[in-house]
Amino acid sequence: MNDKEPKELTFEAALYELEETVTKLESGELALEETLQLFEKGQSLAVLCSSQLESAAMRVEMLTSDGEILDISAE
Amino acid sequence: MVRIDLLRYSENTMIPHFEQYGLEDQVWSVSDLNGYIRELIDIDYRLGELQVIGEVSNFSQAKSGHAYFTLKDDSSQIRCVMWASFAKRTSIVPIDGDAVVAHGRVSVYEAMGQYQLYVERLEHAGRGDLAREFEQLKQRLADEGLFDPEHKVQIPAFPVKIGIVTSADAAALRDIRTVLKRRWPLTSVLIAPTLVQGKEAPAQIVEALLWLDGRNDIDTIIVSRGGGSMEDLWAFNDEGVARAIFDATHPVIVGVGHETDFTIADFVADLRAPTPSAAAELAVPDIGEMAEHVQDLNQKMVKAVLNSFHQNRVYLDGLLRSLGNLSPRSALDSNRQRVDWLSNRLERSFDRRMDQAKNRLELSEARLAAVSPISTLQRGYAIVKKKDGSLVRSVAHVVEGEELEIHVADGGFTATVE
């Protein structure tokens, strides 16, 4: 069980947990209380994934001859 | 030219020591002469490291691994020897008639009075030989297992950071950036720029790979350059580059040249891409597809929960229905029966309880009796009291002639102390 706060998760981790949550919910073997809890968690995971997809801005850096790492995202 | 150089050397006292060659008589022994000539040649820095182009003839390789051949041009030739340690490392096996460039030094085989070229590295000089060199290296590395599928590592599905080895100002980098940004802007990119053709390119490519591979924030490495001729792409056929790709701990995608170009780097890569753009596409997922997938999962989730509620509701309804199945008449009848049955149970239960209570009482009585004074007395003990009623527990409590009261189990009497 992942104890991290959803906002710390990478997209990959969040997606994986979301898929597991859906599988559990679809199994139909849960008590009502559990169902509701899982649903809430699943919702926040889905929101996290979607917001990461929407707000993504690719960062580009390059190693210079002096050994520095320069941000060239704008170029 | 040589004369002038010798004069220069003598000014700097760099010439071999005359004395050791026993020149008092100015008659040299052969050994001394050859030794002197050898020293003369070994001193010359230009002969210490050079490249000679020529045609191979009389090539032979001894069991020891040492290779012997002659290099010649239109009017001259020179004997060559390549020690086994160097011959093993070279990627070409020359045959007579080949045009080669030999890297090495000139020295003298004293015993034979022969100056020779000691070759350390050989490469093909002509264009057509490039293809053969390529095939030979490819075969050698394949035999070593460098291209085996078992060694290929899976490319991560969602890389957080991608390292790129490529030229800083060429189209390949622009193409890669465009594709990555369009498909998966969640990733970030770190470029280690290098030359991608020419003599210095292989070393730079290896260095860039090592640097990226040594970092702990990289998930995938792309090695890439745009299209070109066989010579242009030659750096990616370099053995050092191939080994660096093989040894890299991170997955490496190679996208060099066009679809039909295959370099050694392509064979040793964890994943080969036909072009730089294709390399970028293979490195990341598509954002549109992922967004749809998340939506899909969301919908599935909602459906599953609604379904769950529905199921629960159905169950509840079922319960209520079966309860309602009891009609009023049948309810009354069954009530009567129920009362009888209940009262029976009650009686039986009461009886049982009474028995239990009786048992407990008897038990307590027995215990009580065991510790009561009455039973002690019954066993023959007596209670002795003074006239004032206090208990006599010790002989010290009584005096001669005193009257005492003795109590036994069934009564009491007086007694006088003697």
C-alpha cells in the first residue's frame, strides 16, 4: 500500500495505483464503506494524473564546455 | 635533411656516447655499429610515432600471434612487425594488396641490422575497405555476444528525464525536441553535446555516454545523429562507442542516419530507431492516449461504484420481500406455537437454574462446615474460658485453684486448675 500523499506521486505511480483501485472496485467484493473510501482515493488519483498531463512543460538542459548545466528550454 | 638534424643533436649533446662503442681505433664491431644506428633512430622523435600508408604484401601471422608483413609503394618497401597484443586489438585482418595506414614507430632489429616498422594499429586506407572493416568488427562483436537479445534492456514507459548524446547544432536535436515536447512534455531532457563525425567524435561520444550513464536522475539515453555518408556515420561504427553503449547501465536508444543505415551502434543498442524522430517517439508515450486512458479509468470507477450500490440495494430489497411473505393468518398460528415453545424453554431453564443453585448451596455449606468451630469441637477440641469470659490460650493465663469454664461440642462444665 502506498503511503505517500497523492501529490508526491509520479505520473507512472499514480496511474498504476489508479488502475489497481479500479480493478478492486470492479471486483465487487467490497463492503460499502470500503467502496466509498476507495472511490475517493481513486478520484484524487485521477485528478492528479489529469492535472499533471495538462500542466506539463518540458524542461531542456544542456551540458556546456565548462561543465555547467544550462537551461535552454526557451531556445 | 638528416645531416642537419644530426648536427643539431650534437649541439645538444644528444648523440649516443661514443666511448662505449670502442672508437679509439675507429674500427667498429658489427654489434657496435648496429647498436649505434639503433640509438640514432630511436632518438628521433618523428620516427617514434608515425603513420605510414602503403600496400600490404607477404602478410603472415605466426602461431604466437605476431604478424609480419611488408609495406610498399611504387619504389620502396619496409619490413613491418605487429606484436600479438596489438594484432589482437586491431579490427582488420589485412590481405596482400590491401591499402592500409599503419600507426607505429621505426626502430632497428639489431641482430639482423634491419630497421623495421613496429606497427601498433592498422586501418584500411581505401574506401572499399571500409565495408570490410565494418563487417569484420560486426562479426567480432557479434561473436562476443554484444548484440544478443538477452542483454537488451527494456525502455521505461514513463521516463522522467531523458539524456541525449548528439550534436548541439544539428537538425537531429531539433527533431527530437519537437517530438518529445509534442508527445510527452512531462519528461525533461538533458543534452550532452558531442561531435558526431570525424576523428575526435568516437572519444567524445563515449565520454558523453559515460557522463549521462553515471547520473542518477536519467531514465533513458538517446544516441542520435542525422543522415550522411558511410564516412560521416563512421564514428558510430567505432568499437569504443559500441562497447560504451553495451556497458551502459541505462537503456540506450540509438537513432542514427536514415532508415536504411545500420551502424554497429544500432546493433548493440537496447532499441534501434530508424531516425532521430523515431528515437524520440519510441522513448515516450503519447499524451493524448494517456489522457483518454485516465478518463476511461475514471468512468470505469464511477460505473463500478454505482454498480456496487445497486447490488447492495437489490440485496436489501430481497430481504424485505422475504419478510413480507409472512401472511397475517400464518403469523398468528406461528405465534401461538411460538409461545408454547417459549414457555417450555422457560420452564426447563428454570429447573436447570434451581438445580444449579442447590448444588452451589451444598458446596458452600460443606466449605463452611470445614472451617467452623463446631466441627473443630466435634473432633475433640475444647474451648476454655475464664470466669470473666476471656479465652484461655496459654498455661500462663491460669493460676492454681482458678475456676474455668470448659465448652465442648454438646455443652459445657466448670473445672478447677490443680
